[in-house]
Amino acid sequence: MNVVDLRSDTVTRPTAAMRAAMLDAEVGDDVYGEDPTVNALQQRLATDLGFEDALFVPSGTQGNLLALMSHCERGDEYLVGADAHTYKFEGGGAAVLGSIQPQPIVQAEDGTLPLEHVAAAIKPVDPHFARTRLLALENTWHGRALPLDYLQAAQDFARGHRLALHLDGARLYNAAVAGGVSARAIAQHFDSVSICLSKGLGAPVGSVLVGSAPLIEKARRWRKVAGGGWRQAGMLAAAGLHALDHHVARLADDHRRAAYLAGCLREVAGVSLLGQHTNMVFVDVPADRLQALDAHLRGAGIRISIGYLPTLRLVTHLDVDDAGIERVTQAFRSFFARG
């Protein structure tokens, strides 16, 4: 039985066409700047998104860390959502490795940081305080695409307060497809953007950080310090190029399947639909039935993330087709029909 894995869009596997592109890739030593496929990927994303330069890195966590360490110095502070990935789910790297103090701000329901709250968190120029240098946003956030008018307001705000503006754009292309705009229309508001290739785009590994030439020069040094220097990384870069060519428009299929799944689960007694945003569906189920539900779904060849909370996040992606979604809905129905 083929497994339907809804734990995350990080579980995608390279397609046959992507594997062929990886096999045919030209390679070289990227630490010397001599891998032609890595260079092509970096140039592609810098050009597409309207930046001077780009840097291919092993992970989104490292891409965000390099951005924070390139924008900030020791003793500086960055403003970030209290439930943002860079603050909550990246091991405290900014503080541990960059000596950068995070100032978390509670996000609104749509994932935005209320700018009046951001303004109140900016520290005065005084030796008692960390120096506020950077505002970091996330798009998508729990599947929610940030409104374009908010991005413009955030850009104007950052400039008015002399702050740099970074985007954790792990799912940038999901946001662009959902909004019917180009990725560049979102990225243009930021001083740096980290883009993940190994989530919805389906590459096996890697992210790209884009920014100004001086910022990327600093990030390249920090990448080496953090142990992220590639050698013959062109095969991985080829997967990213293939993903950009073939897997962006199809994200709409993931969003459609998530919407269909949400509609089906809404009708299941015992399941409370909390929302559906891009390729993510959020539901609540009775906490005392979590483990039994997990066992039932596994028996049907379905994997979901089960934690200590009754809220489940179901994520559609490249490896989940219409038949898989039907199997998921039938499995939920049969489980909760048992009472």
C-alpha cells in the first residue's frame, strides 16, 4: 500500500524527471565558486526575485540564521513573531550562535505582526538596551499568505524606523500561487528572503537566501563558519532548478486538495475544522482519541503528526494525489463512525 503522508510537505521525494536532472548536472567545487549549476540556481533566484545576489544553503534554518547574522551584530535585537519559525522552531540559533536577542511579538490571526506593537517594542538608543536592527516576517505562516498591503506597510514602517526587513519565505511560492501574484511581487518588499526548495517545491534538500551583494558576501562567510560550505553541490542545485521550472504552478493542486479535504472533514462528527490555508488543514479531535486515531490511520496507510495537543495539521504536497485524499477522508469517516 502506498503511504499517504500528511505530516509535512518536507516528506516529498524527487520525481523521476528531477532525478534525471540531478544525474545530468554539471558540478564543481562550490567553496571555490566553481559549481556551474549552483551558480545558475543562485543567479536564477536573484534575478527572478529582483535581488543582486543569492546563496545556496543546506536548509531553511541555516538560511534564516545567516540572514540574521548578516543583518545584525552581537548585542543587536530582531523583532519576530512569538510563533514564528525563526524564533520558536530553529533551536534559538540567533541567540546561541549570533548573540542576537529576539524580541517576540504576538501575531495576529492572519500571521501579521501589528505594526503598533512592533513600534512599541523598538528599543531607544541607550546602553541599557539591545540595539533593534531587524524585523522578520514569515510567509506563509501556518499556511496563511500575508496580505500584500500589509507587506507594503511593513516595508514603509521598517524604512521609517531604519530597520532591515527579512522574510522567512520557506513557502514563498505557496503564498504567490494563492494570491495569484509573482513571487517577486512579495519579495520586493524585503531586504532579504530565504526560500525553501525542499517543501512544496519537492527538491530533496536546500534553500536559497537572496539579498544585496554585501549582505550575501557576509552570509557566505557565515555559511562557511557554520559548516555549510558545499563542494560538488550541483546535483542538489539541479533539483532546485527543476523544481522552479516544473513544480511552482502545480502548487495550486495542493491548495485545491487541501480545500477539498477540509470540506470533507467539516462533515465528520467528532472532527472540528479550525481552518484551511493554502496546503494546510487544521482540525481538532478529542484528545483522548488521538492515539487510537493515529493507529487507525496507520492501518489505512496514512501518516499524520500526532503530538500532545488535539490540534492536527494535515499538509498536502507533491506526493499526495486525489485518490490519497479520498483514502484520508474515508479513514476519518470510518474511525469516527465507530463512536
